[in-house]
Amino acid sequence: VEAVVDIGSTGLSVGYRLGLLDPSDLIIANRVIEHTAGINYTATDRIRLQLNGSLAVEQEGRELDNNRIEAMVEVRL
């Protein structure tokens, strides 16, 4: 499930994504739910900045520190 909202003509957009991975009934502790929120800024038609934060919620018995913050700069040549 994913949703993105553009904020007028500012070049900003915010989004949220819910990801669910539960690949097998044969393995008891393998479900991961991931919440990701992000903001994009399109400075020009060639430059875009993006910042995302993800929170991973893992099934008991499988917990790892998978939370992260990611930043990206895209330049189209």
C-alpha cells in the first residue's frame, strides 16, 4: 500500500508506504512489516532530493535492527 501527495507547485511531495513480507507458512518467524515515510523535493527538471525513513517491525524471534534513514540526490545529465 502506497500513497504520495504533491504539495501544490512547491516541488515537494510526501509519501507513505506499508510493506508486508510473509513468504512461508513453513518457517514460523519470517514476517516483516515495514513502514516507510519520505519527502521528495524536485528542485529543477534535472535535480531531485529525497529523504526516507523506514521502521521494520519483525516477528518475535527474528528481530534485527533494520530501521534506517536514507538520503538520495538525483542529477539527470
